[in-house]
Amino acid sequence: LNSALGVPEPGLTPMVTWRADRASGEGPAQPVRIAGPAADMAATIRAPRSRAWEDVTLADIVRSIAGDAGLTPVVGDSIADTAWSYLAQRAESDLHFLTRICRPLDATAKPVAGTLTVLRRGEGKNAVGDDIPAAPILRAGLSSWRWTFPDRGTYASVLARWQGLAAGQTRTVVAGDGEPQLELRPTYD
């Protein structure tokens, strides 16, 4: 299944290719939901492995793992040359390993459209590493829409309190400064 997003002008942008494994719909607005994995998630990329990586770049690692999985490697230019003298992959899948080493780079690793794509978040690239053009979405062209603004980004500081067992006193720690402040409260089951 191929999917694309966009508007009539400037046109559709191909987004992803996958094998759909379920579909659903509802009415009267008639949304259609299609779900499926972007890659064969039962394949070798999800199998636990143990190996050592020495004197490698992120591009080297992605190239090797993609080759093992029969995928084409795609690595963002801004992170491709990130190098390590030694990395240990201990009883973890290749996909989990990539996710772990990409986290500090603010990057994601994802098998998609026959590729193993590793890109830094927010770079505006598609699965083959090409720039995704900006497409204006006008309100008049929408039949429905929804947005969510999470509260967690609105706090300037966080306060936490706990009972110290040794001294028997309430302890307080504050992270950040300014208002508004979020007070963390323990929950007990």
C-alpha cells in the first residue's frame, strides 16, 4: 500500500509504503483508518543479537544492519559521521540497538518503504532522505480537524516532595525557576 499526503496544489507527496494488515471505517464523516507495519517486524531486525562494534560511524552501523535485513540504508547527513570507538550490543534487537544509540542524537531509526531510515527529528526529510516540501493546509480544505496542546510544556519549574526515612523529615527539591510551577504528588495504590 502506498500513501501520500498533500493538497491539490502543489500536489501529493509520497509518504510511506507498507503492507496493510487491517482497515476500518465509520460514519457519517467517513474516516478510513488503515494500519500495518512499515517493515516485516518478525524479521531479523527484531531478533536479539549480541555483538561488538568497534571504530564505526552511524552510517557504518546502519549500512550493516540494513544489509542484514535486506533494506536500503538511509542516514541523515547531519548525523552520518557520528563515530564511536566501541559499542556493545548485548541481547538486543538491531532495531532496539539503533534506537538506543540514536536517542542522544535526537534521531529516530525506522524501517520504512524498503529502507532503514535514521534521521534527526525535525529535519523535514522523507524515507529516502529527500527534503519534504512544505504544503499549506487551508481551513477551507478540511472536513474536520483536532489539535492538542500538552500542559507539560507550560511549566517553568517543577517541585517534588518526599519523606526522608533516615531523618523523618519532608524533603523538597525544585527543578527550574519561575512560574507557573508544577507540583508532583505521589499516588498510592
